[in-house]
Amino acid sequence: MSEYNDYLYPQKWLSKASTGDRVAYELRMRIISGLIESGTILSENKLAADFEVSRSPIREALRILASENIIRLEKMGAVVIGLSEKEIEEIYDVRLLIETFVFERLIKMDTTNLALELSKTLEMMKVAIKYNDADEFSYQDVMFHETIIRSIGHSYITMIWNNLKPVMEGLILLSMRMRFKEKYEDFTRIVKNHELYIDAIRAKDRELMIKSLHENFDDVQGKVEDLWRSQQMLSKGVEPQND
């Protein structure tokens, strides 16, 4: 992009993405982070120049973001709606509903292989913590929960997750980047929370599952606060991470 020195969204995650998707991922991150403020009018011509692409992928990107209700398409251009604190909490509410439903299904299934797969992912999360890699930690964290959700083979739950994932992914990235900078010691607790998830799934213990959900989702308020702090840092000109 010509207007920005750095991308907010990790470029290594976009190796198979279309040009329109690439634009959508970056614009989404800049809207969620507050770098593009609510009320901003996005011009197709200016975006095409900034991203050094034709207008066709710009239109594709704007349609994607409009479907997520973070922009509104109008004749004058695309108007940024953004996300309020209440909407962010509602996104986590939906994720809690999904994972609660999934856990109830897992009680009736053989979870041996799932617990093993989650343990491998958690080890990758620990490696990311060791090497202070917030983006890799975020990737593995999303993968951890996606593995749980997909394990029950429920096509409509998977569809809801896929619709939720892009915005959720952006929220997690911003939150974890902030935590690596200012709350690094908190990752000991986060790892323990994920270990509790695995124990609950392995044992198929409903009470332990409920505890693991509360341990993870009672943390949402802290994640929302991290997002606002991340917005403040970016607005003051702190450089986003390179990839």
C-alpha cells in the first residue's frame, strides 16, 4: 500500500487469499483498531490507489465488510460503521453460545484424538509465548478453538463460526499484541485456561467444561479493554507489526 508503511494484518496468513480478500482483511483490521474511524467515507478510487490494485477487488472487499456490518454502502461511497464495545461483547457472547453447544455434543463423542490435537496446538502456543510472537500465538489460539468447533461436524455451527471468524480473528490479534507488550505475565494464566479446556474435553466432564468456559470467557472484558488500549497506541503512531 502506498499510504501506509506497514500492514496490520499478517501477510503470511494470506498466501491463498484473493486480492479482494487481502484488501478486506487489511481494511477490517484498520477499522477494528480505530485507525479508520467510524463515519469515515471510503472512496473506491482512493482505496484502489492506496492498495495499488484495480477497483474490482476494492468492490469485492467492500461487499465483504458490508456483509459484516462494519461499513455501510452508499452512493457517495462506503461509510465506516466500526464496532462498539457492546458489539464486541456480543461477538464473544455468540462464541460462548457456540462453544457451549459444542461441549454438550462432545460429551457423547470419543474425544481422545481431539484432546491430543489440542495438546499439540497448545504446545505451539507456548512456543509463540517463548519467542514473543503475538501473531503466531493469535493464529494458534484461533486454531485451538476452531478445532474444537469443527470436531462435532455440525455444518450450521461451522457456518456461523466462519461468519464470525474474520472479525473475531482481528479482535484476538489486537488484544494479544497489546498483552505481549504490557501484560506478558498474563500468559501463564491463559495457558492454564487452555489446559483446563483440554482436561474437560478429555474427561467429558460437564462441570469441568462449564468451569473452563467461564475461566476463558470471563476474561472478555479484559480483551475489550486491551482493544481500546491498542487503538490509543495506534492513534499515537506506534508502528504495527511487520510480517
